[in-house]
Amino acid sequence: MTQVDFHDIHAETPVFEEVAAQYREFTAAWDAAADADARLAVLERWDALRRELETWEAWVGLRFQQATQDEARKAAREVRDEMLPKLQELEIDLVKHLVGSTHKAEIAAHFGAHLLDLWACKTASYDPSIEEEVVAESKASAAYTELVSSASFEFKGETLNLSQLAKYAQDADRDTRYEAARLKWDWFAANAEALDALFDELVQLRRRQAEKLGYPSYVELAYRKLGRTDYDREDVARYRRAVRDHVVPLAGQLRARQREALGVDKLMAWDHAVLDPQGSPRPVGDHDWMLARARTMFDEMGESLGRFFGLMADGNFLDLKAREGKAGGGFCTSFPTRGMPFIFANFNGTKGDVEVFTHEVGHAFQNWSSRDKESVDYMWPTYEAAEVHSMSLEFLTWPHMEKFFGDDAERFRRVHLTDSLTFLPYGVAVDHFQHLVFENPSATPADRLEMWQEMRRTYLPLEDWGDLARPSAGGLWQGQGHIYKSPFYYIDYTLAQVCALQFLGLAKDDPQRALDTYVTLCRRGGEAPFQDLVRSAGLRSPFDDGCLEDVVRTASESLGL
């Protein structure tokens, strides 16, 4: 594959009238097509246009995340946000025309029935009547990103943003961990009114969307937006109950072990990121050193991963250093016209740099592996399946952790597995909280604090924030950006974690088979729904009876429980 450089990518803002004319041409050409080959040619031209539009959408969004205070980038993002609903309307009108034609079966025969299911989710989750709410939702979501990205702290002689401050949550010194937590949550307390106002706005915008589309609540609409075609909210509720019954007690055992190892009378929330007095394991080199080690690691893992990572690194498709004005967190996006993904992260010198990096490489490798799918709809799977690729690669890279942690590699693996298990109750708490919020959209900010307290009592009973007022009162959820920006996404991380833990078990028994199975799964992209994809890899669905218990039992045995 020819080397592509990110700096050569520049996506011009589309002219809506020109795009609309192309859509009219597609409709006319479809109706006039003499045979299946001619109709397939229409779909190919449409797919090429969608790849151009998605490249523009991703490029504008990424550049804003890289510099949230840049006025030109903010303006470009606002133009994009205004246009996206109109482009979505064009797409949905064409989809309705295609599936309403006499050639619907022809589409299913060529692309698979899953494509029609994904299209059905699209048509059921948008209508021109909600355009105003969709645009406003995008703006409010961006406002959250800007607000959180503006946080600045003076600590230990440094000026830090939230991503950089997070490294001190893993410090060996308990007082340092407490002070870092205090600074963070004092900021959230000081900005609570603005954060509440933004969330109130988002809840009402989403509620109105659901009402206009005829849904009983936003919950049902969100499931359609996320393309969930092979499970529903009852399956998710049953899964949450299984986490409550089987993982919460295990997390209690792990916290008790942690308290004993740290030698403290009471384990506080700011202790959770540190499992022993040494503090959290840290990579023993800087950004450039880590990238060099990563290149060696992926070369050793096989030609596919090695070649792919070389293209990413040499083409500048990595933005990993934290800096002022840059949005927090990590994600992967892609530019379909160039067949290349992009990884965004915020290195802060902690073990999380390795975890987030390998996680996002998993997303990127899957997308790159699926770049030649006939339909752009299949370049990414639905979110819970996508997280299987990312979380599994975190575990599949375990044999190479000595490259990053040296003699601390085995301790890193133990901490990583412990964190993976204790994350599950938090992940389902976030999901359950969102169900409560959107089932009760008239709830006040105080009501939502109590909703989170209910989640804490149910899933996180040992969490104690002491004298830190905001999280103690139930405001912890405001630091979870997914709740603002990507509603109902968060459960996908936990579902994928159950699958990734199965990959870990497979890798212990047969490393090469596990890696080969992983690569094959990545190449399938999104050509099937979540449960079909994981079962095709020989994994059990998290919704299967007994799956969660078996996976957690095996993992806990690895930790000596």
C-alpha cells in the first residue's frame, strides 16, 4: 500500500446543493437501471460520495479536538454540525427509496441482510422534524468538550490540564493522590452549574427528538441510533443484574486485597488506581521511546500488524501528546477516501498510555483491515463489537509488556487484569444511570445526584470520597464525557471486556491461534451484528446464560482468588 501522510489530507467543505443534486442523480439512475450490474454501479457511486463526506466530517471533528480554542476550527465544526442533519436527510431519503423498490432482495443478496437492518435503524432514528434538535445537541456536546478542555491546574510546579493531572491519581504517595483528586473535583464543583445546565439542555433536546419520532422515551431511540439489531434493553438489564450479582462481590474481594496491600485502615476512592505501595506501574521511557518500542512489538506480532503500524507512524496518523487546549481522552477516527485511520490520545506518563494506545490501535487496525469493504457501512462495526477489537488487543499485547515496563511488566499485567474486572461494575452503573435519566427527563440536577447515589449503592458500594464534596454528593458522573456526548455507548465497553477476557484465555492456551482469530475478526469489519461477530470468533456472547460468570471466574482465578 502506498504511504499516505496525514498532513496531505485536506477536506473541503461540501456544497450542499451539489450534494443534493448528486443524490437526485442516484435516485434517477437507480430507477432507470436496466439490470443488477447497473444498479450496483449506482450504489458504488453513492458509496464513493459517502466516503468523501465521512472523510470531511472526521477531518473537521479531529482538528477541533486537537485545538478546541482555535476559532477557525470551531467555526468549521459549527458549519459541519449545521450541515450534517441535512446530509443525513438526503441519505435516508435514498435509503427509503432503495428498500422500497422491487430490488430490495437484490441488495440483501449482494451485501447481506445486515445492511438492510442497519439502514432500518437509520431511517427509524432521523426525520427532518428533529433537525433543529440534532444541531443544537451537537453544539451543546461541543460546549462540554470546550469547557472540560479549558480546565487548568497548578500542581507540583506544573500547569496541567485534566488529562495531565490524571497521572497523579496513580502516584505512590497517598497525599499526592488525594490532592490531585481534590483539585479535579473542586473544578467540577466550581463548574457544576454550567455542567448541569449543559446536561439539562442535552436531556431535553434528546427527549424532544424521541417524542417527535414517536418513541416512548429517548432510550428506545438511542438503541436505534446505536444500530443494536440483535439485543434490546431487557437483555442489557439482565446483563447488568449479572454484573451486580457476580462481579460486584468479586470487586469487593479485590478492594479488600488492595486495602491490605496498601496498609491503610480504610480504602478511599483516590486509592483505587494504586494496588500496592509502589504505585501504579509506569512505562520507563518517553513518547518517542514508546513509539519505537511499539513499532518493534507490532513487527513481532506479524506482518499485518507490523505493516499497518508502520503506515500509521510514518504517515503522522498519531497525535498522542497532551497539550493545552487539546480535548481530553482518546479515540480513533478514519478517513475513508484515504483508507487510513487516525489515533488521538493524551499521554501523561502512566500505564494508561500503554493501555489507551494499544486500545486505539485495535480500533485503527480493524478499520484499516476493513477499508476495502464494498459498503462504507461495513468499515466499522457497531460500537460494542468495535470495542472487542480494541480491548482484545490490549490483552494480546501482554507478552510484549517488558518492552514498556521492564521488570514491572508482570505487575502491570496483574494491575491491568484487576482494573478490567473492577471496571465492569462502574461501566454498568453509567449505563443504568442513563436509563434512569432518560426515563425521567424532568429530573432536576439534585434528582440526578441521587440517581448516581443509587448506582453507587448498587454497583460501587465500597466507593468512599471522604470530604471531596462533589463526588460524595453524587456528582461523579459529570466527569464521564460519554454521558454528555455519546449516550448509552458506555455499556459497550463492558460487553466488549467480557469478550476480550475470552481472547486473553485463548491467548494463554494458543497465542498464535488467538492472534490469527483476532486478525480474521478485524477483517470482517461490521458485516454482521455484534453477537454474530463474536460467535464467529469462537467467543460466547455476554448475553448468553453463564457467560459472564464463567469469564469472571477464570479471570479471578488468574489473580489467585
